[in-house]
Amino acid sequence: MLPLSQKAHMATAQFMLLGGPTAVIEVGGYRLLTDPTFDPPSDYELSYTRLRKFGRPAVDGDQIGPVDAVLLSHDQHFDNLDRAGRAFLRRAARVLTTVAGAARLGANAEGLAPWATTTLTKPGRDVLRISATPARHGPAGIEPLSGDVTGFLIAAGNWKIRPLYITGDTVWYDGTAEVARRFGASLVMPFAGAARTRGPFHLTMDTNDVIEVANAFPDAIIVPLHVDGWAHLTQNGEDIASAFTVLGLGTRLRLLQSGVPLTVELPET
């Protein structure tokens, strides 16, 4: 079991980065896991490129303990769901992902179309609402190549805080901007790293995109994911920190250290 608090107050959230896009989130008495990647350093040969993972997970999948749900942005890329990650899914109580991904994964996977909502419940805890948000895994027109991707909003009806927003693998575009227009957020976890596998374009948020996120969610704390552990990530957390410092946004940034729990006080409305 990870050494995370079991008594998270509604105005706090606790995070532990396990590597890449994979983190444990504890909020409102629920434990959530983002995109499971538990393989050791590996190479993945694809028809169009090779993905190289050089980071080792801070905690193996069999050491995490129970989670209430896995929030899987998509299943089709090894840097978001690797072989050991797939094994973990089979043991998870619930897996929330794209509609197409749920059809491929079967079993306990549940597909959510953009803006659709499901709920998590457990004794003694308030109902947690999980909503799917739009995501685009690269520039306009990339969808036939990249496949469907989703982000997630996490909220509860009696919270005095805005939702938590996990972007999933996406760039900044009209769909992510619409999340800010509709909901706002108390904390945003942008999947950053400016991933590049082919061509001159990035497939996840680069530093400029993360700055757009910070400006669109002016009250939100920014906690980047997907900035370490893979060779095709061309930017890291320090790149984001440098840009935020120059622009006077540094106090809003929280960089996670692999295996080190971080408790964040969330701004109330």
C-alpha cells in the first residue's frame, strides 16, 4: 500500500507520481490511478517508430493496493498503457476510458464519450462524479492516426472547490479551452512533455500549451504529468518551471517527484 493519507479533506488532494503519466490521486476519500505504466525500461517496436522507456516506476503495480478507479486517457499507446499496466487493469475495480478503448479492453472497462458523467460511491463518502472531457492527441487532422483520447473532470456536489481536471494526452485546442469555459478547475494536471514520435509536431502539451492552461484556468494549481521516463518526450518539468518563473506563474506550479507524496491545498470558491 502506498503511504498516502486515508483521510483527505475535501479541500485537499494528495498525489504520488509513479512515472510518466502514472500517478495515484487521493481526494475525498477515493483513490484513483491515471494511465498505468509499470514496465521496466523497455523498447517498443511499432510500425512507424520505436518508443523507448528509460524510467523505472517508483512502485510496481502489485504494490499499489486497491484503487477505486483507473482513469485511462487511452489504451492504444505503450507510453500510456504498457504491458504491466494492462495486467493491472484486470485487477482494477473500474476502468474509465474512451468508448473505443472500452470496446477493445472489455471486462471492467467503461467507455465515456466527451461530457458524459459516471459516479463513484463508497460507504461513508460523498458521491464522486467523473466526467469525460475532449482531447486531441496532436494537431488538427491527427485523429485517424492517433485514435480517440479523453481527459477527466473529478468533482462532488458538496465541494467548495472547482473540479480537478486531468487533460489526458492532448494539445491545447478548442476542446480543452471549452472545459475552462464550462467548468473551470481548482487544479489541472496537463499531460505535457511535448511528445514527438514522427513529424515536426508535438502530440502532447508543450510549454506554451501549459501556459495556455494556466491562463485559461487562472485560479488553478498546475501539476504536470507525462514529463519524464520516455525518450520521445522533448520537454520536462524544469522547462515548464523556467517558463512559469519568467511569466510570474511559478507559485502556481507543483512539480511531482517520483515516489514522493505531495499534498495540495485546493483553492475554495
